[in-house]
Amino acid sequence: MNKVEEFQELRSLLFSIAYRILGSVSEAEDAVQETWLRFDGSTTVPTSVKAFLSATVTRISIDVLRSARVRREEYVGPWFPEPLLSDPYQDPARSAELADSVSMAALLLLERLSPLERSVFVLREVFGFGFDDVASAVGRSEAACRQLLVRARRHMRAGRPRFEADRQERQELATRFFDALREGDVTSLRDLLAADVQMVGDGGGKAPQLARAVVGAENVARLLASVFPLLARIDVTFEPHEVNGQPGAIFHDRDGKVLHALTLDVHDGQVQAIRSVINPDKLGHLGPVADAWAIDGELKRARRQMK
């Protein structure tokens, strides 16, 4: 194969590595493009193209993440990863690790790690790279990488829920949740929510968002049941869709533009968290983006008319 063919064969892997390190679709795509430019401009013939490209995209992602950390510290409100509708890289031998590591909950746990810990964890734990390749990618010794992995595993275990839901259980619960949402059924919604459920939105100061997290099954159920029938009155629709490997939905305005992406964190037969990404900067890769402020104005007018 020539260079273009070799790179294209590995592009999905490179994006998936970069996305898990960065939590950003746009930044991951940029990292992959920069990796190609470096590969195309290199006169060295690597022993392993896969190892070379994976190391390159990892180093680029680490540099980007270090600068992104400063921006995220100044971010307005909660920060969530950019929603990913489908992971382009598939490996049947590591399907469980790949699916688990791309969820919103896992990506938020990865945010707690240092860039080096995060990169070592992603390469070794998620993609199964050998420690020699991991060490080469992050510029540390194999012994140091083993220690980084120990710390990363400890942080990730500490933040994980006790019970995992299987895929079918998650999907069945999500179907019931979105049916209740369409109907504005407070009782059915409340029954599906964990007692300490949290509903949190990421608007980044660029779209209307909850002033703070809404906590508790009763509070969240009443909020959902009051808002979504009003959204339907102003022709906002939603389409259930897997988001970051978890049950979710994409909301559209009357013109079909993307308003926000919503994900459900399901464990032990209940919805534990509801996360909504409405920051327009994080939705452009999903399609044309709606004017969330205009929708908010329509929503308020519809609410006044109902009184």
C-alpha cells in the first residue's frame, strides 16, 4: 500500500484514540489531520505504521489537551464532551472496552486524570497496546507507564457506579423513558428515575441552560413533564439515538436543525443521570445548528399562553 492507503486504513483508530483523549470531535479530527501531515512529510519508513501513527496522534492529542485544560477551567457552567453518535473504530476482541470508554460518564472520569495518565489508560486499557508502544507514544519508560496506569485505574474505579446495565436493559428503559417524555407523564418518569438522579446541561454560556443541576426524581420528573410538551407545541421534535454508546436523543427545531443532544446514564434499572449538550459549538458536526435563544423565547411565550 502507499502512504494514503496505509493512513486511510488506520484513520478510524486514530480518531477513536484522539477522541477519548480529548473528548472533542472537532479537536480529534484536527489531531488526525495533523498526524497525516506529519506522516506524509516524514522521510523515515517506520517499522510499524500503526505504532508510528498511533504514537503521533497521541502526542498531538496530549499537547492539545494541555492547552484545552486551561479553557475548560474557565468554561461557563458544566463541561461535557462533544456528543459522538457512532464510534468509527470497531474491534470485536475489545468491544466491551471500546463501548465503555466512550460513554459520557467514562469520558468525564477521564477528565480527572492528567494528560499522561489519560493517554496511557486509553492506549493500554482501551486499545490494548503493548507497554513498549505506550511508552514510545507518551515519551516515558515502560516502568513509568505502568505506574501511570495504576493511578489511572484507581481513579477510574473510584468514580464508577456499582451496577452496570446490559445493553438490552438500557434500551428497554430508554424506550419507556422517551415514551413517558412524549406524554408528559410525571408518574411514569418518576418511576424510571433513581432517587438521587441529576439532570445537568452544558450550554457553555452560549445557549440557555439550567442555572444549576436539578436533583431528585420528583424534581426532575416534574421539570421534564412540564417542559417537553411545551417544546412539542413549538414544533421541537426529538429522535431517540445512541449517543456515546448510551441511550439518548437528538432534538431538532421545526426546520430540522440540531437543538441539543441528550444522554441517559442507566444503571441498576434506573436513570441515574440525564446530560444535555446544547452549546452550539459542540453540535456542528451533527448538522446545521438551531438558534437555541430563539427557541427559548418561543418556549417562554408558549408557557405564558398556557397560563
